[in-house]
Amino acid sequence: MVGMVAWEYALLVRRYQGQGRQFHVSFIWYAPDGTRRDVTAYGDTAIAHLNRVGREGWELVSAAEDVNNVQGSTEVHRYHLKRPLAEPPSGR
């Protein structure tokens, strides 16, 4: 269909795990090709990561949070992103 935008999608996952005063935050990037990469070194906040991928053309579509506060604390935040494909797929 002419004028139709084709999208690719990715996922950024922020995981916070804490026990008392000890905690660890990590960020994992799930790319459109299915690969998984630890991107924690690129920043210590979700905003830093979202701004970084925003400069690469990614747009935040939705965010979700799971929290478990039993015996310590675990938080998982999922940021779903999309951007237009550089080359639209050929017709079928």
C-alpha cells in the first residue's frame, strides 16, 4: 500500500533489585532482530537511555511496570519503542 509506514520495534527493560541498603539497577536492550544487549553502562536512569535511543529515531510507544516488594524489592520497567524502517519492505 502506497504511503503506508513500516515500523520496527524494540524493548528497553530496566530492572531494579534491592535488599536492604544493597541494590542493583540494570538496563537490557532487545533489538528488532531479537538480539539482547546489556546497555547499563550508557546511563543510570531510564531518561538517559530513552534520550539516547530517541536520538537514534526511536519513539516511546508504551511503558509498563511490575513491582514485587516481598522479601526485598524487585522492579521491572518495560519501555516499548518503535521507529520507521529505513527501507519499506517490498510488496507481497
